[in-house]
Amino acid sequence: MSAVSERVGDDGPAAAVLAVNTAFYEAIERADIDALERLWVEDGTAVCVHPGLPPIHGHKAVLRSWSAILAATPYLQFVLTDVTAEVRSGVAVVTCSENLLSAAEGMPDTVFAGGHAVATNVFRKDGETWRLWVHHASVVQRRDGG
Amino acid sequence: MSAVSERVGDDGPAAAVLAVNTAFYEAIERADIDALERLWVEDGTAVCVHPGLPPIHGHKAVLRSWSAILAATPYLQFVLTDVTAEVRSGVAVVTCSENLLSAAEGMPDTVFAGGHAVATNVFRKDGETWRLWVHHASVVQRRDGG
């Protein structure tokens, strides 16, 4: 995972939040469900909206959805662009463009599909740790003929 | 606008947040750009993701986008379902399904298009007032033969 651009500073609370945001995408790339489990708030308030799907509520259901996605996707790599972070009183909002390389199940390993989604990730401070509260991702439509 | 179901209580901070969430959709239905302007946080941290589009940042740019949408849409009505609200330390996350009736420009007034989107709306308490900080909406794909 590489973050091409950031519109925020290198230190302070925004940096701590962005480190967790990076850890989130790296955990997906490694298909590391244990790391994903630790990154999310551990209660029923967790919300995850995968592209084109309705919201999933609660830590257990959200993690089940990631397990299914990771099991069906042998290869997934993110290049994040346009990363922004705003921190207010224990809650932070990160937005980023997710530029995806993936290999879908049943396709030759040499076939990669590119994709472009945008995500809003909301983090909540839990003691000294920032945890993912909300992940909402949606596909960006390419406009023909601009 | 009508909210068919809520998974939250009728009083307390969640009720105050949901009242602002309702006011947001009613302002869109009335094409009331002044009301929308008052509902959003009044600084550069406002974030709005319309379905299929990249994020728009900042109060002025977000309001311009709504002006363009309202000018191009003679009729827009929401029925909200699956409304949930979680409130933590001055920030609230609302999720809802937006079931839309709209009339697109250039079509006969009797032609209405239905649509189904989901939204994550994040509100921030500004003094005694809850204001919209983030609106991220995305279209839900219907599954064929599912």
C-alpha cells in the first residue's frame, strides 16, 4: 500500500489517525483478519458499507464480511490518493481514494482488474488507541467524454 | 419525507441527531438551499460524497454541489428506512437507506425514477446544535436472482 499524497501534517493526532488508516489497508492487503479485528471498535456500533451493498452493523458481522472478501480475493493492492484527515474531540474523519489492483477468483492469476473507489473512514479514540468506527466505500463512475 | 423504521430510542441525544437528519432530507425535498447551508458545519472540514462521485470538501463547495443537484431535479422525495444512530462524545453517526422518488430534467413530469441508496451521515455538536459534518451516499446494486 502506498499513499501518494496527503493534505495533512506529518505529526499530531492526524498522523496517529493516518497510521491506523494505513494499517487498515495493509491488513486487507495481507489478508490479515486478526489485524482487522483489532483495528475496529469492538462493539455493535461498527459500521461497514462495501461498494454497492447496504450497511453492515456490529463488529462480528463486519469481520465476517471481510473474511468473505479476503477469501474470495487472492490479490488486492491499494494505492491511496487524496488522503485527508480531520480530527475533532476524539473522533476523526479520513477520506481517501482507493485505487485498486485485484485478482478475482476463477480468473487466471495474470488477470488483474483495476478499480477506483472513494472511502470515508471514521475513527474513534478508545483510550490511547484510534479504532475504525465507520468504513463507507463507493465506486467512482468514470465519465465518458468528460 | 417519512422514516419507516428506527432502531433507536425516541429521546436523548440520538433523537436530537435524528431530528437534524430528518431536517436534512426535508431541506433537499423543499430545495431549500438556505436550510441546507445552516445544517452543515460552516468550515472546510465538511465532506460530501454524492453517489458515484469523488468527495467534495468544504462548506462552500458542498453547498454549490447541492445547488446544482436541486436545480437539475424538479422533484425529489425520500422514504428513509433502516435508520440507525450512534452518539459518542459530541459526534454522531447515522446510517439510513434512502429510497428515492425523483423526476429528472427533460423528462415528462409524470415519469419518476425510483432509486435505492445508502447514506452514512456524521454529525458534530457545535455548541447546542448538531451539524452535518460528513454525508456519504452510494447506490445499492440490486442482485439478480439473489
